[in-house]
Amino acid sequence: MTSDVGLVAAREMRERFRGRVFRVGSLLMLAAVGAAIVIPTLGHGKAEPQSVGVVGTLSSPRRATVVAAANSAGTGVRFVAEPTESQAYRDLRSGRLDLAIVDGSELVVETPPDGSSTIAQFVQAVAQALGYDQAVDAARLSPAQSAALAGAKPLPLRSLQPGVTKLTTKTAGTTSAVGLVLVFLMLTQYNTWILIGVMEEKSSRVIEVLLAAVRPMRLLTGKVLGIGLVALAQAGAIVVFALALGEGVGSDLLHGTAPVTLLSTLVWLFLGYAFYCWVYAAAGSLVERQDQVQSLAFPLSLPIVFGYIMAITTVASGNASLLFKVLSYLPPTAPFAMPVMVGLGQVNWLEFCASALISIVCTVGVARLATAIYRRAILRTGRRVKLRDVVGLAH
């Protein structure tokens, strides 16, 4: 009955929530997330100067207008002379320029800036100020008349690339890196709980009492479900804390699409746990001593470590290789690869859902195999059970 699964899940949740490891681990994770959000905001009384390329002429009054616009946006400005429009476009694409002013009448950026970022506020202020100056000059107005043009229409803003839903490289990298560390720590923590929990029940012979009342399938399902709910609750609390703290301190880390990145990280933490928990549960049924657990934990963690290293490397480079894109569709590595792809803006929702569907289908298959192994190995004591022995029992 589902009541059996619920009872086992509730038992696991009570044990984990009451455990000292859970409380201390949660505080450490919250502290780490808080530091990652707060530390970058310290000492930033004023944003770094914006690099503005000037194509053609830009009079001294217009330059003073741009500087004033930068001050109003809480930043500074550095003018860079550009010989041609083509060179300015190349510098925009390479990141050397934040904005280009062409002949004092047109503003050009690489991509449409996010409305809450410093660069967006700066570009909007420059467009508004230069549009006002241009209108005054064209109409040959007196100072009194020009004051009536305070609401002049901003200059048109053209971007070399269409708008995309992604963060700046720095913001995306920081957000993704924080998420990767959390996924790595939490997956290893919860999977270890399952592995050791199953082993302890087997070695203490408690499992014999439990199996007298609950069928193996329901017992194992309740165990992984209970720990999974604890994982989801802890991860959800960390995400809410991160969003609230980021908003409170005005961190750029959570501007733009960073909440989407965090949400995708939470989704893939759950999917990653759902895939790996069955593998670790089956492994736990094969052993009954702590030294045997240690010999199993290393090979089981290799896909997790590999996915984590590949993801961190991709975050640092800011560009996903073909191999990394393939890894984002493989269940063992997708929990690390797919959130990074989302953070970098290199995946759409259809691809995201396709990867999630592949992971769910594979998880169902792994769960069936793991349950069969658990059922055949959990009561075999006296020595470590070899995988080929229990798999052979199916034939």
C-alpha cells in the first residue's frame, strides 16, 4: 500500500531533519551561498567605467553629456577613439567596448542590455541625454526653450545581435559555479546517506524486521522518497535564501535570468538525485561493513566528479564544447551540464525538456534494476555480495 511507502518516507525525513549533520550542513551551505552573493558587492561604491567607442566626431559638450549620464547611472566612462564603424563593431563583439556612438547620432551595443543592470541604465541615460541635445541643436532653441524638451525621445538603439535570454559572462559564470558546488555537495551527501543507511540496516539485521512488514520495493521507494524530499526542502530553502539576500543587498548576481539558472539547478538537483539514489541504494545492499562502503563509494562517484569538473571548466571558459553539449543529455552528467547550458544561454526550453525526459526514462529503468538487486542482495549476509551473483539470479 502507499501508506507503507509514506510511513517509511516519514521515518527517513524525521531521522534526517533531526540529525546534526543535516543542521550543520544546511548552515554551512547557507553561509557559503551568502558569502558568494555578499562578498562581490563589498567595496563597489561605484561601478567600473564603461568603455564608449566614438566613431566620427563627438563635441566636447556631447562628451560632457555622456559623462553626466554615466554619473547619473552610478558609473564612470572611458572614451575610445574608433577609426571606422567596422572596427567599433569588432570591439563590441570582443567585449572591449560597452557602447559605440556613431557620428553623435546613433548608439550601438552588442546585445540589448538587461534593464536592471548598470550598463542598461547607462545606455538609457546616454540615449536620453544625447537625444535631448540633438533636438535642441536641430531646433536652434534658446536655453529657456530647450528646458521644455526635457522629455525628448531617446536616440534609437541598435544591437548587432538579437536579444537572448542569458546573463553576462561574469554573472552567468558566478551563478552557475555556485549552483554547481551546491549540486555536487548535495548529491554526494544524500547519496551517501542512502548507501550508508541501507548498509547499516543490513548489518544490524533491522532489515529483516522491516521486510516482515513492508515489501522490498515499497521499503526502498519510501527510503529514497523520504531522503529526496529532505533534499528538495533543503535546496528550495537555499534558493529562496539566495534570492532574498541578493535582492536585499542589490547583488548583480541575481539580476536578469539568474533566477532561471537557479530554478534549473534546483530541477536538475532533483533529477540527478532521482537517478543516482537507486544506484547507491542497490550498492548499499551489496555490502555490510564500513570498509566495503568506502571501496564502493569511489567508483560510484566518478560520473559525478567527471560531470562536475567538466561543468566548472565550461563555466570558466564561457563556451560549451560539443562534448559538453552531449553530456547535457546523458543522465549521469546532465545535472551538472544542463544548468550551465541554461546559464550561458546556449539551450532552449525544448532541449531542456528533452534532456529532462531522457533522464526520467533512464531513471525508471535504473529504479527497476536497482530494486531487483536490492531484493536479492539485502538478506544475503556474511560476505560482500558480487553484482554478477544477484544479476544472475534474474535468469
